[in-house]
Amino acid sequence: MAQIALEDVRKVYDDGTVGIEGASFEAADGELLVLVGPSGCGKSTLLRMIAGLEPISTGTLRIGGRVVNDVAPGERDIAMVFQSYALYPHMTVAENLGFALKLRGLGRGEVAARVREAATLLELDELLARRPAQLSGGQRQRVALGRALVRQPQAFLLDEPLSNLDARLRASMRVEIARLHRRLGTTMVYVTHDQVEAMTLGQRIVVLDRGRIQQIDTPMALYERPANLFVATFLGSPAMNVLRGRLRDDAGPLLELADGTHLPLGQASCPEAWFGREVCLGVRPEHLQPGDGRAAFQAKVDVVEPVGSEVYVNLRFGPESLVARLAPGTLPEPGGNLSLVVSSHRLHFFDADDGVRLSD
């Protein structure tokens, strides 16, 4: 096991394009750290720099306290699992698992022992004689994990390992990876574009956008206190509702939208310095709930999406679109009005110019 530490790491390509801008973070010894962001944000580039597959332009990378900027990939004592399984089709599962160990010159007995240990851990015991073509997608991914596992590295790097699986298999493999990390206690850096994977797997999450780190924190801290509008809207499904308007105090705080529509904010705590300025208000779908009284507002029901355990109600409020997450029950009728209140203590305020969270 080892700590992975990046200090002001940059990646600049030959044409001057900046792929990574000043990345600094640590994956603690034994931590499962997730790098998440949209396609092209630089997360896979960062992982490849940690692996040694991509040179670092400037900055310092340490693994286990050792500076490894110029250390060859094979000498960094890490194992990487890629998006593609990359299994040898002519080899059995057992041969695939042990192949890298044979190349390293380990004895037959040691190879067999490590293969058995990994197969037992990943429940591949009964599949050792099969070839990849005889396996399901989930089984192939477990073999790919096992091939990294048998090497007993200081750290695992996983680059979108579940993206080729269907939704059901992704969910089951998430559980398997979390269970595997808990049992091994090995440092893992996991890359994904899927915010659900990031939230469910990561002990901490590094959120990236356009080569820059936006925020680093635990999953629920990111969800409950996003540093800016990008993090606020990227994490969470359905995404956070964002309304732009001028904050006013009229016997209580309210947001005045572009067309003059007023959104009452109930007992929301708003510092005096915010009143009279244009802000972006964020409210999670679960924090819009049916209600009446002075703090209620009327929104027009557009589309209703029942998904079993909950209902997503798409609404129109003045010039804005909203989504409310409601408990199952009597469904509102499209075209009708729905009376809602905001959870006034669960609101998020952001600067309308740069999207940065306003201090509260």
C-alpha cells in the first residue's frame, strides 16, 4: 500500500494545449479516491500520468513517498485496469491471471498460489478453465481485476472499468469493487464520468472540469455544499435546479426572476449583502415539496415521470424549468398547477457572474 501525492502537476501538449492545470491532491494510503468529470476534463490523462504512460510537463508525483516523475511504468509497483478487458482470447482464465507473473519470472508454485487466491476473492474458481469467449461481460471484468490483483501492487489505477457493462452489471460490479477494496485495504484511484459510480464508490472525490480541479471532498460534502455551479449541477440525479434572478427582501426573502415572477424562499438565511444583487439559486429536486401557505408558489406541471419508488415531476415556473422529486402517490396531471414550497434551509446561492458559492 502507498500514498499517491500530486503537487502542482501540469500537462501541456506539444501544440501548447493545456490538458491538466496545476493538479494537487493526495490519495491516502488505503484510500479509494475517485476522479470524476465529463468527457475531455482530463481525468484519464491524470491517471495515465500516475501510471507513467503519459509524461508530466511540470510538477511532482510521489508514490509511497518516492518521486516517480521519470520512473518507468513497470518500476512504479502499480497495476492498472482499463476500460477494455484486453484478455488473451486463446488463454484460459487461469492463464490470463498468471501470465504477467510468469513474465516476471515467478515460480510455478507461486503463480498458482496467487491465481487461486485471486480467483477465490473474485469468485472465479469455477471459471478458471474457461476462455474469455465463454464468459459474460461481468465475468471478463472480474478477470481483468484479478489480473491486476495477482501482482500485489502498492496501488490500483482503474480507468472507467465498468463503462462497457449494462446498467445491472455496473451496479453489481460497483458493489464487488467496494467489497474488494474493503478486504484488501489497498490504495485505489478510480476514474469515471458516471457521477453515481463516483458517489457510491469514492471515499473522497476529485471533481474536474476542463483540466482544472473544481473541488475535492467526501461524496455527501460535495452534494450538500458544492463549491460552484459546475459541481452543484454535475453531481446529483436529477440535476440541481438553478434559477437566476435578483434577491429581494419583501417581508421575507424572495427571488425575482427575469419576467418579474417571485419565488418565496421561506425562512432562508440570506446575509444583507446579498439583497439587491443578481444570484443563481440552487435547489435539489428533493427539496421542492408539495405545500401551501404564504411560502408556497404555483408551478405548471409539464411531464410526470413515475419510476416506482419516486416520481420526477417536470415543471414550468415563469421562464424557468424545474424538476421535483416526490414520493409515490396520486400523480399530478400534466397541464395543471402544483403548489410547492422550497426547503428553505437546503438552498444554495452562487455568484451569477463566476458561479462560485456565496459564503453563508
